[in-house]
Amino acid sequence: MMTVFATAMRWAALHFLLLWGTAVAQIYPFEATQVPKNRTLHTLYAFYVFSEQEAPDKSLGKPFVEFNGLACHSTSASRPDATLGSYQSVQLSILRYRDFWNVINPKQICTTWGDVVQNKATAKDMLRVQRQINQQDIYMHTVRFPNASHPKHYEKRTVEKTGVYILIFSNCGDFDDATVSGNVVVKNAYGFLPGNEYYKMPFYGWLLLVYAGLALVWLGLSFRWWKELFHMQNCIAAVILFGLLEAFMWYIFYSDWNAQGVRGKAVFIFATLLTVVKSTFSYMLVLVASLGWGVTRPFLDRPVMLKIQLLCFFYIVLDFIRETVLSYRHSHTLSLAFVLLCLLPVSLLNGGIFYWIFTALSNLMETLKERGQTEKLTLFERLWKFLIWTLTAATFTLLFQILNLTKSVTERWKYQWVLSDGISHTLYLLVLAAMMYLWKPHENSQRYAYSTQVDDCENSGAQLGIVGGRTVWAQHGQLADDDEGEQDDADSFWATTGGRTGGTPADVIGVSGPDQDRTTF
């Protein structure tokens, strides 16, 4: 399974390298960016800004917009920069998303001489804006071709209102053989982190502390009962480690983004991969537990393992794409149809995984009930109830999240992090806590490991050796070798759970034949 993880992660990392050219943040860089075609505009990015009054942290003063070192450069040999000093048609504008269609008329985006004559504009061939909108909410900057009279220009203005702001790149002139270099900077009162991402930083900080606490508790229990540990408990320790590393990397990612203004590409990839691998590993852990691995059977059949490995590969790839798209959907122009197209495959895969889990769990509980393994049956019944509760909560959350996508971004951006990160991580923690409770290390941990509980209703106390009213646990095949009904039951159990038939019974490790000595423990 780890080989499949490694292959899928390498593919996902290669896939994300293709996106590096668009990985920007509250500092939007122009690196020889081609200007738009004549009399057109492009919407490039969305900035999420808190006013100083509404900012969750005001430690860095008033938020601002800065046009930093922007300049046009001609790529035409016939019209060099020196001949374009009067060209003023390339502009960068930032305005509130809610005002976009009130400010911009799609039928006439550029000014004319008629607008100048009617005092609707100061010059022709520039971006046309409606005068009835408060000009304080519109931040416009003309990008000039540098020469002796027009060097690179810097402009800084304070942002007074909370909202989503759109970066517009326009060219209303007749020349487009040029590129733009420089930066557009938008900074909040607490740093560069976009307003819709800010609350994730303290959230992952607290999540890191919770995982650290869980890790200390599990480590203490594991050291206390290290002789009683089995596979399932080691896998739970791995899940806690994945969660700890994931929370740590996301906290580092958001802290660095807030300080530097640009997404850390390597940290983002690593954190996303940790999220995907943690989710995949956790799903597979619940699945193999439901199939009885490490509890009622020592191994899974090869066809089942191949299905699980294939499932892991597709889940890692598709979930990585989903995480990447969700990370960029608020800042880039991504259509709702495209976002849903990226969410649908993972949602269907999740449905298939849960169907497999509940089917396997139902069959396993039925088998345990038939065999009279009451303690294991109680454990899996509790797991069943908790998974039902979690699945119900997750389904309602998903439906609300889909309905929430139909709302305007101006209404939902402040609390969107709760749906995308908060609830999902909280539910995951609850499931993990339940798994830790059900499989916590203690003096009788081996009762839930790969072995067969002997039912005292089917066997006499003299045959089993009941001590102090407690059911004795033993390996199947080491008890009552002459009991034909017991052997038939074993064959039925292994056939039910998909094991091999014939020869040594399925629940036996190291038993060579029917003359093996009877042992209890």
C-alpha cells in the first residue's frame, strides 16, 4: 500500500508543478505579462480585505493598496518605449466585487471623445467607469512606458471598506505589443493573508495543540502497555502522526503567507499531500478494520488488496486535484461547473468507500454474532453507530456547502473557512477520538487482536478453563480438536470474510495439524 501512496504522491506533485505559474497571493506579481488585446479587459484576481475597524487583528495599521514599480515595455521593434511616452491606455484597477457591473458597462468599456466632452472622462481610450459610484472604492492606476519623463511609478492608497475586491487589467488603446512588470500589493491590518483565509491560521494552531495532546496520550498508553499492542493500534498512531504533521505544515504555510505575501509553493504541496494521504490512510484503516484485518483474520486476500491499492491511487490523485481547486476557487475566476466537476469524482468515491465499509462491517458483525465473540461484536457495533452519526453529519455539511456555493461570494467569504476546513477537521477528530477509545491500549488489548474468543455457552468450563468468571481467549484450532462443529464454524467464518478454505483453519497462526497441543491464555 505504501508503494501506491508513493506513486500517487509523485504524480500529484508533478501535476501541481503545472500550476506554479498562477500561484499568487495578496502580492500579485507581473513578470513580463502580456497586455490585453485592444479594447478588452481581464479580471485577474480577487482580494479579500477587512477595514481597520472590522479586522480581527489591527497590529499593522490601516489596510492599503499599492501599485509597486509597474511599467510597460514594448515588444515591437518599430515602436520602442521611447516613442510611447504618451500612451495611457494600459490600466490596472481594483474595485469592489459587488460594484463591478455598476461600474463597468460591458457594451462600452472604454472612454470616447464624447465622454470627454460630456465631462464623463478626463481622456479618451481609458477604462470607462460610472460616475455615480463612490470613487473612493475604485483604485485605478495607469501603467506607463518608462522614459525620462515617466519613470517607474509607485502609488499607495488606504482601503476604507471591508469587501471582496477585483483586480482588472485593461487596454483601451490601439497598441498591444507590450508586457507589464511590477507588483500589485494589498495588505490587511494584520498582514498579507487574505481575509477569507485569516481564521485558518489560528484554527490550525489550535488543531496542532489538540493533535499534540492526542499524540502524548497515545504515546503514554503505548509505552504503558507496549507488550499488548497490535497492528490496529500502530496504525492509529500513524494517523495521529499524519494529523500532527498536517496541522503543523498548514500553520507554517498560513503564517509564512501572512508575513511574506506570497504562497509558499513547496510548503503548500507538502501540506496538501499530507492532507490527502492522511484522509486516504484513515479511510483505508476503517475499511480494512471492517474487513476484519488484524482482528479476526491475519491477512486480506490478494484480490481485495489489489482493489484497495487501486482505490488508494485514484483517491490520492482525485483528492489532490480537489484540494488544489478548492484552495484557488476564491481568488481565481473558476466557474461553479468546473468546481463541481472536480468535487464530483471524490464525492462518488467517498460514497463507494462508505458503502464498502458498511457492507463489510455488517457482514463482520453478523459473523461475530454467529461465533459468539461478544466483546469484539460490541466494539464493532459501537464503531457502526459512530460511523452512522458521522456520515449523517458529513452529508448535511456537504449539502449545505453545495447550497452555499449558490450564494454570492460577498455574503459567504467571511465564514467559508468553517465549511471548508473547520467542520471537516472537527468530524475527523471525533472519528479519530472514537477509534482511539475503542482500540486504546490496555492490559487486555490482545482480546481485540487477531484471535478467537471462546464462547462459554458453546463449551464447558472444564474444556476452556474459565478463570474467575472471565472468558478465556485462545487461538482457534488449539481448542477441542475433536469438536467437528467448531471446525465447521471456522470454515463458515472464513468463507464469510473472504479467506482461504481448506488446510489449516483461517484463524490459526503456526498450527501444523490436528495434533497441535491445546493451549489457553
